[in-house]
Amino acid sequence: MASEQPERKKSLADFPRLGWYITYICLVNELMVLVLLSNLAFMIYGGASPKIVGCGDVPLIDAEDVCADLRHLRANGSCEVRMEAQFKSINYEFELVCEDSLLVKNSISLQMLGMMVGAAVLGQLSDRYGRKKVLTLSIVGVMLSMIASYFSPSLFAFNVTRFFAMFFTGGQSSSQITFIMEVVPKKHRVWIMTVLSTSPNYIILAALAYFGEDWRTLSLCVSAVAAGAIVMLLFVFESPRWFIQKGRLDEALLAVQTIDKWNGTYTEERAKEMEVAVENERVIFESHKDKKEYSFVHLFYTWKLTGYILTLSFTLLTASLLSYALLFNMDRLSGSIYLNSLFFGLLRWFLNAIVGLVDFFIPKAGRRVVHHGTMGYLLVALSLIFFIEVFEIEAPNLVRITTLSACATCSQLFLVAGVATAELFPTAIRTVAISFSQIVNKTGTVLAPHLFTTALLWRPMPYAIMIGTILFEVVIYCLLIPESKGTMNDRMPEPEERIFAKRSKEMVTVDRDDPEAQQLTVAAES
């Protein structure tokens, strides 16, 4: 143990300390997280359903079946739909109500597909051309797309501009988390990613929506925040870790030393230690030139690994399906949409903090404990709403609190699945496993907006589907995923353990320099 400590001090990753530069990075990160969250959750407000109060001179506010009455009135002649709305969404402006509201669900799925594509395309560019360049490009793209969205004259134009906004949001997401993990000191990663997470920014977004009042103004507000982030990014240095991965070690040394000076932590002694560390990094880089490369095929190398990747990917699919389905249905809840978002953000932030403290202070509280506790609450909460819907019980406040708390609790599933993936998979295929599971995760976000459309078939159907999904996930997780807290697998299975007789020639390069950053990167995406 004593012989390992000096080796760690010779790595450039050990030199960043909390100081002025890291404080500046935290401010930049907060603006970027707000931009990211504003686009992810934009349709909570942008797709909010208005309340139909009448059609022409005919009042419909007390009608038992508003949509049926509206169809009847429209069939017998044209009339102007009169609506009330807490927030003037695209539904309100383009009169997308009743059956036409399905077009908004399609719009949300299209936007999420854009994010999925953007993460794949721009994420690769980030590895090739640098974190800062792609991050800046992505936020510039978000800003321009949101400005273009402001001028959208139709739903089609809105869909096009929002697709590109989410495309660049996907690129921002994949680049930003990696960049922050590579720049901030290791010992401060957890609290920085907890405090500066998406959860508290739900509160800020609610304030922007409240004062903006309509989706066009909210689009401009998001673009203004993006502009601020772009200006602040101009004074940020490229990730020294990225320079190291590319073999540009002299540039990495210059970046680390310049950051250290700005940080107020620079000394001549530290400068000499950095030079020694660069030479050590050079040796490591040369030794990795001929390292073996792995592909997605190796995730299915053995039956055990196959069970791990399929189960953990399904856990993420379940988390995204439940979380975003409930999130994009928030406008159906009683009370103020702004107060609901405020409560949701605070509760989500509080739960993240509690789980973090429990994980730190109670060693026996492992990944399975958090998983089972989360799934147990979700099962109880959604079952309660299911029975309320089946028996048509009037309990709007109970449904409201239960739905918001269930949605907030889902964030723990992202954390558990992400951390367990990093801990269970060997270092050589850890990044590949993370990438695969994130693809499945984003598939859930595409499907989620349509989950509540099944209520057209049977009102409790969405909750029945969610309950069934939870039960299936719990069974396979209990059977196939062991406790992994405190472990980090570094060994690939032996050849005799493999399923396949031949190995795939399709390969991808895996960075194994910082497994802790890989673990926290996936956890932060929740």
C-alpha cells in the first residue's frame, strides 16, 4: 500500500486543487447544467395541456366529456376554442387539444430522438477534437436553435428547431460531464456533481417559465443563459486529461501549470513535480499504444457479463421510461405547475443528498439496498395511483404528491445502475458497457412520452404498464446482479469462460486511465 502512493502523486490527475479556477469552473458548469436541464424539461411547460372552457359561445368548463362535446360542436360547424392556461404552451397557441395533443407527444419523442443522435455523433467528436471545442459548439447550436424556435410559425417548424436544439443538447450532455470529471479534483467530484446537478435547476427553470409566461419567451430565456455560458467558456482551458489521452503531453503540462497559477496553488516545487508527472504519463502513453482493444461484442463474452449488461441496461430503461413519462404528464396534476416543479426539484435534490450521506456513512448500505428501497417505494406509490384510477376515487392532492415523489425517486435508479455498471465490468470494457447502457437509457426517453396515451384504451393502463415493468425489473435484478459496493473489477474473464468461439474484429478504443471518473460520469447523468 505504501509503495502505491508515490506513483499516484506522479499523475497529472492528482494536481488539481480547489481554488479560483475550480470555482470558476463550477460557475460555468452551473450555467451549462441550467441550459441542459432547460432543454430536457422544456416540454413540461412547452407541451402543457390547457383547460378547455368553451367553444364559441358554448361553455364546456363543466362538461363531463369535454373532448366529446368539442368534437360534436366542431362537426356541426366551426367555432373558436376558448382555453385557460397557467403557461401558454404550443398546445395553447396551436390549439392542440384532445386528440390533437397526440401530436405534441410525437414532438417530444422526436426531440428525444434528436438528443440520442446528438449524443452519439458529437460524443465521438469530443473524443477526437477536444472537450472544450465540442462543448462550445454544442451550446452555440443550442442557443441558435432556441432563437430559431422562437420564430416558429407552425408545429412542423417547432419540431425541426427543437430536434436540432436537442441534438446539440445530446452533444453537450456527453461532453460536459466528461469535461467536468476530468478537470475538478478527484476528492471534490461527488459533492460538486451533487450540488450542481439538474435537481436544483428545476427550481430555476420553474422561475424562468413563471416570469416568461409562454414558450416563445422561455426559448429566448434559455438562449440567453446559453449565451452567458458561451462567453464564460472562452476563458476555460481544454481538459489536460484529454491532452494526455492524445499524447500531447507538453500541452497538458502547460494547461495544468496555467490552471495552477490561476487557482492560486502554483509553487516552484509543484511545477517540478508536474514535470516529473508528465514524464511518467509519457511512459504510460507509450505502453498503451499497443493495448488490446474491445468492442460491444465483449459485453456478451460470458453468460455472467451478458446478464449484467442486459439487466443494468433494462434498469436504466425502466428509470427513463418511468421518470420521463411522469415528468411530461405533470401538467395533468392538480395545483400549480410551477409549485409542482419546485416541490419536485427540492425533493429530488434532498433524496440525492440523503442517499449520498447514507452511502458514505453506512458501509453496509450497498447498491442493492438503494435499488430495492427505490423500487419498493415506486411499486407502492404507483399501485396506489392505479387503484385510485380503477375505482375512480377523487383524490387529486394524493395523486399529485404521490406522482411527484415517485418521479423524484426515479433519479436513484440512474445512480444505482450507473455505479453498478462501473463496478461490475472489467476496466477494459467499462467504457463500452457504459456507452451501451446509455443507448438503451435514451431509448426509454423516446418511448416515455407515449406511455400515457395508453390511457385512451383504459384509464389505469399507464400505471399497470409501469407496475409490470417494475416487477419484471426487480426479479431479474435480484437474480442476476450481486452487491458491488466497494469493488472495482479489473480482470477480463479467462478464454475458457467465453460463450463465443470467435472474437469480433470490430473494435473500439477504451480509455482506462481514470476508472473513478468513468463511474461518476454515469452517475452524474441522472
